[in-house]
Amino acid sequence: MRSLVEATPEDRDRYVDLLRGLSILVVVLGHWLISVVIRTPDGVTGTSALGDVRALQLATWVLQVMPVFFFVGGFSNLLGVRQAARRGWGYRDYLHRRVVRLVRPTGIFVGVWLLAALVLERTPISPASVRFVAGLAAQPLWFLAVYLIVVALAPPLAAVHDRWPWAPFVVLPVLVGALDAGRLAAGQDGLALANYGLVFLFAQQVGFLYGDGWFAERSRRSLLVAAGGAFVVLVALTTVGPYPVSMVGVPGAALSNMSPPTVCILVLTVAQVGAAMALAPAARRALAGRRAWTATVLVNARIMTLFLWHLSAIVAVGGAAWAAGLDFPAGGSAAWWAGRPVWVLVSAVVLAGLVAVFGRFESPPRQEAPPSGPGVAPTLLAVVAALAIIRGLIGVAMSGFSPVLEAAGEPFLGVALSPLADAVLIVGGAVLLQMPWLSRRRPPPQDRTER
């Protein structure tokens, strides 16, 4: 960590790294906070406390920070696109540098959990409990799949941004609103599945504005007014309008603002980014100090490992408590609240152990695959590789890791695959993205501006 801190370029935007790290830590803390473990005659299951504690639903306006992560991702993707253009790289080169570091720790995570699921399936634990814990552990993969979609679409959308910077801020909200209207009228969530991409593409476009310095020209007052106005709109949408208060799914609720995302998440993006940009000057002053920046570097160096394994920490803690015969208090009860600090602390200790074991796989490879340069063949193969990885991630997220060898999950695009088959797609796509025979020349020195 000391060497990374000392090697920080003078022109690096440290606030971007802070926002990236904080957004993932808030997601981790939020999931730990609302978790409820339930003992059943067949074993163990769980749920969210949001259905029992209404005050926590309002807290999701702060705890649901995926818009901030995608906003930061948009900034980094724009840098990656422009770096590729400066060096004469092709689409495959851009995608390789944005995707491989994410897929390496993900492949290890999927492989370990497939082995764990195979072992659990051969124990006396009920199949329902195994499916529950293996499904819960796989949930982070849906977010990663959406993020890779956004990363893959960044180059053409960056071109749109350069030519018509404000067009996406008209088109995307209109599309999201139209899909929401169809979903509400028909009562079918499937009608708005495209909003998984459209809403977070909107957040990416906001990140493009940040990358071009647009926010630097705005006054703190105007940013706070924009954030406040967005929060007022959100209040109207969730009171007078048809949307629920919670920005994440609530057990038993007829409508979710996140499955798939609604226009509320789009408005929340404006509110959170406006507030974050208003706080930027004070945060940058703090980040100039060595202690704050070292902590930021530490989190970002293992950010994917933290995110991928944080629900596995819950599985480990809940499973150990269940095996020990401990009682689990009802969600929202006094005993449940009293146990939150201990639950979060023990989960953090377990996650720290998992990061210590698996965090090394997040380090970038010592030798990057040489650039292939522009060309139809590398571009087409890169697209195929990205589609394979995304299909595999979505498949595992929908089915969980168990049963490992059976296509027992929900079909995606009309096809259901086993978790093992989806894992093969993830690994195969990553390998295809790095195939050395696509290379034409050796890489130049690393660009200091690359994130």
C-alpha cells in the first residue's frame, strides 16, 4: 500500500477513488444491516428487514449508492476510451483493459463457490437451504453483469457524448419512463428489463460530463439546488406517484424500484451526484493527507474482492450460528437491533479473512496482452467474448451456484444453463479476450491517466 500511495500521479483525481470505495462499502454495510436469518424445520433461510422496519426503507435513499458507482465508472470508461484513441488501439484493447481485472477475481469467486456448492449438496443439509445460501452468495454477479454491459457500450456512447452531449439526457429518461409506464399498466416486470441498462447508462453519461470538467464549472450552490430538486421529485414519485419508498426491493412488495430499475433510480442518480459534487472541495482537501488517501487506496486495491465476497461472509456467519443452535431474532425486534453491531462486526472479520485469501487475484497481471490494434476480427471476437461473460454472469446470478450440474434456474433469453455451463462461458470469454494470436505489436508504456 505504501508503494501505491507514493506512486500516485499528481494529476490523479483522488475524489473519484474515494467515491468508488465508499459506494461499495456502503453497499456492503447496507446488506449486512438489513439481513435477517430465519431458522426453518428444513434448515436455514433469510430475508430483508425492509418489510418489517419502514424507517429503513427511507434509509435506502442513502444506502442505495449504485448510481454513484456507475457515475464513477463512466468517468473511468471515458478515460479508457480516449486513451485507446490516443494510442491507436482497437475496441478489443479497450475492452481488455476494462474487463480483465474485473473477471480475474470473479472467476476465482465462481470457481470456489461451485466447489463449495458441490460439497454442500453432498451433506445432510437440506437442498432448499443449500439453494438459498448458494443463491444469496451469487447475487453480486447481477451487478457485475450490468456494469460490464455499460463498460462495453461506453465507446459508442462516448462518441455520442462528444457530438451531442445532451441528447442522452433526453432520450434515456424518455425510454425509461415509457418502459415504466408499460410495466405499471400491464403489471409485468419483464416489460422494463431494458431499464437495467438504460438507467445505469444514464449514470455513465453523467460520469462523462464529469470527465469533461462540466461539474468543475458549476457552483456549489447550483449543485445543491439540483440535488435538492431531485430529492423533491423523488418524494413526489414515491408519495403522489405510484412508486414505493424503498430504492431496493422489499419482500412481498408488488413493485420494486430496482428489479428492474425505475425512473426513481434515475432521479436518485441526479440527487446523489449533485450532493457528491457539492462535497468535492472539502473531500479533496482531506484526501491530500496521507492517512485518508492510504485508506482510499487500500479499499480500491481490493474493491472487487470486497464486493464479491461480502454476502458470502453473511452465509458463513449465519451458517455457523445455525450450526451452533443459536436463536435468530425476528427482523425489526429489539433483540435484532441489539445484535446488529455484533452481526456487522463478525461479518467484517470474516470478510477481512476472505479478502486476505482471495484479494491477491485482484492484482493486475504483470504482463498485459499486447494491443491488437483496430480491425474487424479483433472487434468481433471482443464482442463475442463480452457477450459470453455477460451471459454467464447473468445465468449464475439468476440460478445461484446450486445445483451445480443441473439447469434448474430461470431461463435467460429462452435458455437455462447449469451454473457450471455459465462458469465455462465466463472463463471462455475472458480467455478469448486475451488470446495472444490477436496481437500485432508490443504495448507502449502504461498511460499515467488510466484508471
